[in-house]
Amino acid sequence: LAKTTQPISMDSYEGQEVNITCSHNNIATNDYITWYQQFPSQGPRFIIQGYKTKVTNEVASLFIPADRKSSTLSLPRVSLSDTAVYYCLVGDTDSGYSTLTFGKGTMLLVSP
Amino acid sequence: NAGVTQTPKFQVLKTGQSMTLQCAQDMNHEYMSWYRQDPGMGLRLIHYSVGAGITDQGEVPNGYNVSRSTTEDFPLRLLSAAPSQTSVYFCASRGQGRDEQFFGPGTRLTVL
């Protein structure tokens, strides 16, 4: 199983860009990188998924270097409502659940 | 679509009691799973199913049973509750391939 390492917490202010990096040195060839967001007392919510280079959607961007040993979730112009825990998952969901592991995530606190 | 629904939202049990946590999805997803989340921790996979009639163990299966008689429902049974099973339980589902997982609102269980 690909183990991931993320910062435990990050602080930011409204309007700033936030970049959360995830390290996954033993990522496998078939593994994808997926990020989820979780608010208190709610289930996680999918943000973005990628395999290599850059992926962008209406919420975030995901940057993956050529060696794929790390990835960076970029949240543009955060607001107070972006305060949440962000999880980086690495695995091949096409082969089942057993390859996906939620770590402790990164607690992002956005202040006014 | 209601998405993924879970009942009950809250439950208090005494040690040794049994109960079933209900999970249902109306998206015709093949994959369903159960996670537990302890305070300050990420989610840990308990059991999962890749289709009706097929289930498998996750990271922390001991003390829990599951069955998948229909595509829509995936109940989680605690046969003899223990204080160590005090946690928040999340059910999730997803379609085939590398789609996102959709999580339910969670069940907060306390075992006294």
C-alpha cells in the first residue's frame, strides 16, 4: 500500500492561495492520487483526482511531478468555508478498496 | 437522488448489545464500504463490497459483520458491542472504475 505523508495542519487567510503537499514515495504504476475534503460531523467529499501532470476543476488544481512521488493540492483564493481536513489518497480504485487508505489528513484553518 | 443514506444518526449501546447500522444508496453503485473514524484520526476501512453477494474485509474488520443482498443496501452489524467500537461510522459508495466515493452523513455510536 502506498503510504502518504501530509502536514498535520496549515493556516491561511481569506483570499490567499493554499498549497497542500502530499508525499507518496512508493506510489505504484497503476495508482491514482485522490484528494477529499471533510468538514466536522460530515463525511468526506471528493475534490479532485489525477495521475500525472496537472488536473484542474472548478474547485482546485492538482499538480503531480513527473516522478509522481508527491502531489500538491492547490486551492485558489480560499474562504472561511474552506476550513476543513484534507486527505490525500493514493491507490488503484479500479482494483478495489483495499489499496486506498485515509491518513490523518491536513487540517486547514482559514482566518479572516 | 438521495445519495448515500445512513440510519440511525446517533446510537448509544451497552457493552455486549448488538445492533445493525443501515446504509443505502440510490445511485446503482457497485462498490460500497464502511469506515470508522475515531477522534483526530483518519478513516479506517472496516468492510467493503464490490457487488451484491460479494464482501471482503478491510483494515479493521474484527467485531463487525456485513452482507450485501441487494445493490442498494449494505448493513453493518455489531454482534457484541465493545467500548472500543465507540466511533463515527461512515458508509460510502462508488461506481465502477476510478470514480469518486460518495459518503453518507455518518452514524455516531457510543458504547458504554
